[in-house]
Amino acid sequence: MRASVKVGKNQILDTIDKRIYGSFIEHLGRAVYEGIYEPSHPTANEEGFRQDVLDVINELNVPLIRYPGGNFVSGYNWEDGIGPKEDRPKRLDLAWKSVETNEVGLQEFMKWAKSANTDVNMAVNLGTRGVDAARNIVEYCNHPGGTYWSDLRKANGAKEPYNIKTWCLGNEMDGPWQIGAKSADEYGRLAAESAKVMKWVDDSIELVLCGSSGSKMPTFGEWEYTVLEHAYDHVDFLSLHLYWENFDNDLPNFLAKSREMDHFIKDVVSICDAVKAKKGSDKKINLSFDEWNVWYHSKDADAKRQPWDIAPPLLEDIYNFEDALLVGLGIITLLNNADRVKIACLAQLVNVIAPIMTIKDGEVWKQPTFYPFMQASNFGRGKVLTVQSDSPTYDSKDFKEVPFVESTVILNEESQEVVVFAVNRSEKDRLSFDVQLNDFEGLSIIEATELAGYDIKLTTDTNHESMEIKNNESFNVNNNLVSGEIKPLSWNMIRLSYK
């Protein structure tokens, strides 16, 4: 079988917002405590954060991290995480039935983010709180000084403002599991008023409005339309969340689920634009896909946990090779919608449905999902090109005409590179893969690599051995045609230079 892609240098979909390679750390399970923060660990820095974990995170080149939740934020008092640690209260976290010590809070996390070379996407509590707390936290974080909250930040050791530019207006407020869940009208009004005063404090910030918790929510569509009617003029992004499962162990259907992400994006774009048309607005609302990942392996174990532990091991999915392929397909899907998806957060970063895992007092190790994300984040910068794709297809249980090969092509003018990411969904067939790159001169291959040849259920949890990204020597360039073979069930990257 053969698959092909044709593209021209000037066929630009849009510039990639680097925030599309964001991630997420919530006060949930061992994401913070025993994840990024473990003062007794041999590698811990003076703030108590694990340097070995920071080193691995830096390999991912993550530009933005959503914090502190998630479901957690809907019951969180941000003031609990500032000031002397000995004065901070312990609280029941009703979202995850844990005890939150508040040993790590806003002021510690901002120091950690600087060490991780990342910006913060700060979420505000619109579950149990609202307008007043929202404006106060923006003043605390971003106002230069001379006011109560900004001077309190200075007293707590941060002389300069944090200058957080991306903010989430609550989390999954349509969900009955959410603390302080609301109807679309209730949330839309609260979000609009909170957004208004947050931007009055700092008009340089960008705000993310909660969309539906998923496309299968009974109020999906109606929720988006209603909350946008209320808040359209005050916000910049609408959020989407999606998690994939494979309980029925159906590989062809599982790998087709990235199509669900694509449909979800296009449906939400149409709703955003419908509200824009109704309002007669010149403003375009873009999307923040601020929770997405595979999540199902740990659900049975989590259901058996007893409540009210501190940092219990929750949502610790052990990922396998097929999960890595679907994450790669998710990345390709987000990039191919980069004209409207400007922010995305792989949920989450450490220990909780994460590409990075830690052992208390021990090592840090990489899950299979680490590898496609790492390559995409490091090399998938620049502009996404609009491609003509041709691939044989298959039908699965839930999806029709699924292409065996899914791909995206990126132009990085700064480094004079073209980068192709591709996944072969076929279980058995090695496919010939042609990439016709028109209007480019002096093309040559920098590297062609593959993550391939692994059993679909292979994990890295036993001996913590890394999966190996190998060279694919089959690719060559003849004028403007790049040709080679991609193996069955493979994640592939081809980097080319041009003159």
C-alpha cells in the first residue's frame, strides 16, 4: 500500500502557537507531592523540587502549564498557598477525596515554573468562589505594587510581578461532579463578570471560557452557545476536554479515536462562529484544548482507594505502545487545526496520567507517550502547511474511512526546515510514503526517525527502560519528492533542510 502527501511552501494553514504543546499539573494524586516536589529526595533543590524531574521535563520543552486544576480548583482558596508554610491550613479536597497540605501553593509553583522554563496557565475558582477572588489573584500576581494584594506578594518574596498572561475561568462547570457546578446561564454570567474585572486589573491577559467537559455531555452545543452569548466580548478562548479509553481492547477503533478529536474541534469552531455572526462581532474566539490524553488504565484501582490520604497514588495510568501512537495522532490532529487551536494541555505532566513517572526517594522514568510529545514539541514549531493527503482507509466500530496514515507538515522558516510527522495505523502493512514538497529548493534529509516495532501492550514500567527512537534509513529525496517506507503501527518524523 502507498500513502502520499502533497504541499506547497506557500500553502500555509496558520502559525503554530507554542502553547499548543502545553501540559497540566493539578493538585491531584502524586502530581505535586512526590512528583515535582519531594524535599527529601537526593536531587531536591533548595525549594524542595526534584531536579531530576525538572531535567526530564525540560526535554519536553513545555511552554505552558495549566495549574492548579482541574476539578481541584473548584474548591480551592488560592490564598491558602501563599505566605509562611507553617501558617497554611490543611484542607479536605472534595474533588479527589484527599487532604491538601498547601505546602506547595502559588508562590512555590511560580518559582518551579521558572526553573522548568515554562509559563503558567492559571485557573481561578468559579465553583465555590467568584468575582472577588478572581480579581484579587490577578492583582496579587500581575500588579506592580502599591496595593494590598500586590504588596502582599512583595512581602512574600516576589518583588516583581509574575505577569501570568493566560487564565482559565474555572473548570468543567457543566459537570455534576464539579464542586459548585452551574447551569450554562449561571456560569456564563459569572464568567463574564469575572472576566470583566480580571481584565480591568490587567488588560494584557487572555482568558479561557469553559466549554463542555466533553462532546458526549447531554448539554453539549447548547452549553457552548449559551456561555458564549454571555461572555463572548470578554474572553479569548473556549475550552475542550477529551479522554480516550480502550476498555474493549479494539486497536483499530482505539487508534481511530483521534478522529473524534477532529470532529469535536470542528463542531465547537462552528458554534463559536455562529455566536460571532449573531453578535455581528469582528472578534474571533479560538480554542484551548486544555485537557486531552488517554485515561482508563487506573480507573479500577482508583475506585478502591480509601479517602482522605495525603497525595495518594491516583490516576497513575501505566501507558503502553498503542497509547503512544494515539497520543501522536492527537498531536497531529491538534496541529492540523492550528488555525483555531492555539492552546492545548496534555493532561497531565507527572505521575497523574502522565508521560513522566517518579518513584518516591528513587528514580524518574519515561512512559511511551513521552516520545511523540517530545519530538513534536521540540521540532514542531513554525507554520502548519495545508496538505493534500491520500491514504488507503479502513472502517472501525465507530469510525468510517479512517486513513491508515495520518500526517502533518510544518514549515520552520527560522531554522529553514520542513518537518513531517506521520502515524501508520495499519497493524500489518509497511506503507510506501511519499511527500511532495513543491516550491522548495535544495531539499535534503536531516534525519528520518521512527518509534516502531514494539508490542502494542509494551510498557516501560518494569525495568524503566526507555523506548528507542531509531533512524529510518529508507527515506531519500529526489528533487522535491521525499520517499520512503513507514512500518506498521509507527510514529514517524522526517526533518528536511531547504535553501
